[in-house]
Amino acid sequence: MADHTTNEYLSSARAQKDEKDLFSAIGKQVLGLNLGADEGPSVDERVKVVDEVESLCMSCEKNGTTRLLLTKIPFFREIIIMSFFCDHCNFRNNEIQPAGEIQEQGLKITFKLTQIEDMQRQIVKSDSATVYIQELDLEIPAGRGRLTDIEGIISEVLTGLEAGQKQRKLLDPDNFQKINDVVQSLIKMSVGAKFPFKLVLDDPAGNSSIEPSPSDAAIKGKYAREQYPRNLEQNAALGLAAGHETTNGAAAEIVPQVQEDDGNGMEDVDILEGQTYDLPVECPGCVKPAHMLIQMVNIPHFKQVVLSTTQCDNCDFHVSEVKTGGEIPEKGKRTYVHVKGPEDLRRDILKGEHCLLRVPECAVEVQPGSMGGRFTTVEGLLTQVRDDLKGSIFDTGDENAKTDSMPLEKKKAWNNFFTQLDKAVSAEIEYTIIMQDPVDGSYCQTFDGPGEDANVRSEDYERTEEENEDLGLKDMRTHLNENGEYVREPTADGNGELPIYQSSDSHKKKDDVDTSMI
């Protein structure tokens, strides 16, 4: 018999919409089954959830059956789950493929595991994604797509590494010991005896994901999400470019220039304030020719910034950014914006591309690189943060509807998170926006002049070693020595070639991976 939940769902407008959606969540498809008046389902009228296709078995070369499930998953998008089984040789294979298009930018997610519950985080690994465990310097190369959890990923690696260890111990003892050390470390990680450690998921196609949580912002560096433009090799691997050639046979990397046929680039062009420049560039989405419009503007009581927007007529790719100019200051800057009423939402605010943005009252933390530079109002900035994050969370609008695989407790937690963020956007609560920018490239408008507005204050701070490394300051060579070579700046006592802010033993290269996310 159809229960009350099923009947309520079938009569809703939401069910009518889902009938036209090929990629409904699994829970919705189950509730959408037309159950007859008898105890069992009406087979003739029920919705077909899984499609079956006869296909060739690659093991025995006879015909087997592939089952396809088109679905959506929480925190992500549409995927196709495929399961193959051969009745003749019992060969079995399971994998997933993204059902959507290749995203405009690549995606890198860094997740720090700090407790055993983190091993159950859902992970979507597309066939173009690599997984890197930083502490072991262990990389899982791109391969077949997987929908599993972090524990499942580690278990698969363990299975692969342990295969052939008995023969390896006899024939190659050195490699056996090295692999055994990694295996023992992975076992300790899987049972929670080696926390914390970081797992990095890097997908040039942008079609992979690690499940986030509203509580991630409480731990520094817990979850970092960064989008990045693909390089030529990554575009070629995804089939977006034929090697290093474009449609006209020229080099794929187009040097920005004011006129395409003058060949002088921007070297002899003075960038004037208020003047708009149209530059030919390469679209990061489809690697076809596109246009970038840039304009330099002056923000009162701050500095000059460059506004840019890139538009591709071929794939409709569009992105806007704000970049600050000038030299890198000796110290970073923290800016505190206290929002106490609707008037504070109208303040102009510039979030630099290197800025760490936090709103403690809403448990919001936006890592550098995840949004790029933004010049908007306080209301506009928080609205974009909310919409970007909400777009990656599946079906949180109805907290009582058990129509997908997200547990009800998690769904309630996300709804509480967005409710608090909605109140912040409408200034129903008081809160503080903290912008920590290592290059002093962020700014908030003051109503009473610099230093006189009680709701906006700023302070300088010493950059951390990690921030200096992320900015590339440790590797810069700006001092011209007597041989005409650029080297690192000498230390204060004149010895060595380390930057003044760098300690004598900090030149050793770290293995840390750059992290950015919402």
C-alpha cells in the first residue's frame, strides 16, 4: 500500500516537475513509484528507475547486462551510475560518469581529516580526477569514476598496494619495505590512529566533489575549495584542444594586446583611468578566442584597481574579477566590518583575490581563490556567498521531505546554516565580517572618513610563512648582484640570499598544497 509520505509527494507540484527530470534523486524516484491498491506495486504502471542495456563483456567476450541509473546526489550534480554483470563468467564492474558538461574551470578540494567520522564523507571522483594524500606523498592517478566515501578510496588503494606483496618480498625486498611502510600508514589512517591528514582531490574537468559540512568552518583549513583555469595539457587531455594548436593553427596561448594585428602587446600602452580596453584572450572554458574588457578605477581612500570581465561568444563563458595593483606591502591587513543595521549593507566592499573572508556569527569562511576578486556592496558579497554555496547543496528547501540520500539531521543543519545567513543578508542580526588580506588588497567603505567610522576598523599583521609561500615571496629574486644576476634579497646582516622576512631554515621547500574554498 502507498504510505502517506508517498501519496503526499505524488500529489505535490514538486512531483510533476520531477516527472520531467531525468536526473531525479533516488529517494524521489522511489516515492514516485505508482503503487497499486494491492500489497505489491503495480508492475505495469510503476516508473522504471534503472535502465538495462545488453553489452559486450570484456572478459569472456559474451553479452552481459549494463544497468544505468540517472540520478542527482547531494552537494553535487547529475551523474550516471553504471553497473555491469556477466552471467557467463561472473565478471562485474561498477563506475560513475558525470552526466553534465565539462565545467568552465578546474576544481581542487583539500580536506583535512580530523576525526573518524570524516572517513564517511561522500566523495565523487570523476575519471579525470586525481587524489593526493599529502602526508604520504601518495597520488592516485586519474582512472574510472567512483562514487564512494573517503574510507572506500583508502580501502581501494590498500587493496592495490597489497596485491603481489608476497612475491615482491622475495624478489624485490627494498620496494616491498617501502610499499609496506605506506600500507601500514594507510591502515593507521583508516582506523583513525594517524589524524590529522590531508586529502586533495584535483579534477581539471571540475566534475568531482567531497561532501562538505556546516561545521567545517570551525576548524582552520578543514575544507578548502579552489577553482583554477586549466592549462594547455589539461585541455588537451579533456579533448578541448588539439595539442598546442587552435583553430587557426597559431599558438594556443594568445598574448593580450590592444589590436590583434599590431603585434606589440601592451608594452607601449598606457593604461588610463576610466578608459576601457578590449583584449583578445583565450577562453578558459573552450580554448577558443574570446574578449576581455578591462578598466582601471580609483577607489577613494584606497588605491587603483583593475576591473576585468571575460566573455566568450562560443560557449557563453563569462567571469568578472577585480585585481589590485602596486607593490606587495611588508605586512598584511585585517579589516573588521561590523554590520549593525540595513545602512551597513550599502557599504562598498572590495574582496581581494588573496583575501580570507570570515563571518564567525554565521560559521562562514571563504578561502582565498574560491571567489576571486569582487567589488560590490556588503549585501551583494554575502548574497553571492550564500547563492554559490546553496547552489552546491541539493534540495535543502524542504527539510521534512525524505526524498534523497541526505540524512534528515544534516538537512536540518544546512537549513539552520542558510537561515542564519539569510538573516545576515537582510541585517536581521548583528555580525562582523573579517577580511584577512596578506597583500592589503581588500577594502570597505567608511561613511565618516578613514579611521573615523566606528563600524569599520583595520590593523596590520605579520604574514605567516604559509602565506609568504602561497604568494611566491620565498622564491622571488629581485636583487641584482655584481654578476648581473637576479637573486633573493640579502638578509639584514648582509649574509645569505634569503628575503628579510624569511628565517634561515625556512628556505626548505614544503609539501603543503595550496588550499582555497567555500
